[in-house]
Amino acid sequence: MTKFSSPFLAKSPLNNGKKIIGEDTGKIKSDKKGEYVLHKEKDTIRPPKGETQFKPFVLDKSLGKNSSGYLIGGDYKIDDEGHLVDYQ
């Protein structure tokens, strides 16, 4: 059995970015650019472009920061610059 592959699939915007597991992030910190969080001490995750803060977490509705200062709610997709994409 072979796996279907196409050069058109590789260029799909759905394949852009990198998925980050939210449970592997540290506490939210701030700098002059706004809020950020480190993932496994090597990747920096920031709010979507144009925003400086993470949205608050809403149970069963959105990913975001909780009152303790951590990102929670599942997995996050980031672009090449570390900004969240598909963040609701």
C-alpha cells in the first residue's frame, strides 16, 4: 500500500507552521515585545502577530492563559517566527 503524495499538498497553508504541545510550556513572561512563553527551553511562543498578550483560557471554548500564568487548553500551532496561528 502506498501513501498518496502531491506537490500541491506540500504547499497548502494547512501544512505551514509547527505544532507545540501546550503542556510542555513554561510560565508566561513579558518583555518589550509583549508576552511570551518558552517551550522546552528552546522555542519561544508569542501571541499572534499584532497582539501583545495571550487571550484568557475559556473551558471547552479556547486555548489561552490561565490565572496561574500558564498556557493551557491543548496544542498550539506556531509560524516560523514563533507567533501563534489558528488561535481562537
